[in-house]
Amino acid sequence: MAGDLTRAQKLAQDAAEAAEVRAYQKDPDVLRLGRVRQQFDWMAWSGIALGWASR
């Protein structure tokens, strides 16, 4: 059929998608957002733990 991809075409398409994902993962804005999220999670869990400890 005309819409079916060969195995090689499917692999090439998957490789292109993976390259696009890697490009976003290396973006400085994405890396900074990940660090901010990690800091927020740490602060939130620390606040919860301190709240439980103060009871």
C-alpha cells in the first residue's frame, strides 16, 4: 500500500524523532526548568517533613 512505510523508513523516522527529543533535552531553558522543579520538590517535601515533625 502507498501509506505503508518500509522498515528502513520507519527506523529513519524513529531516529529523526529521537534526535528532536535530544535537542530539546539539551536546551538550556529545559535544563533550567528541570533544576527549578527539583528545587521546588525538595523544598515542598522538606516543608511537609518539618510540619509533621513539629506536631
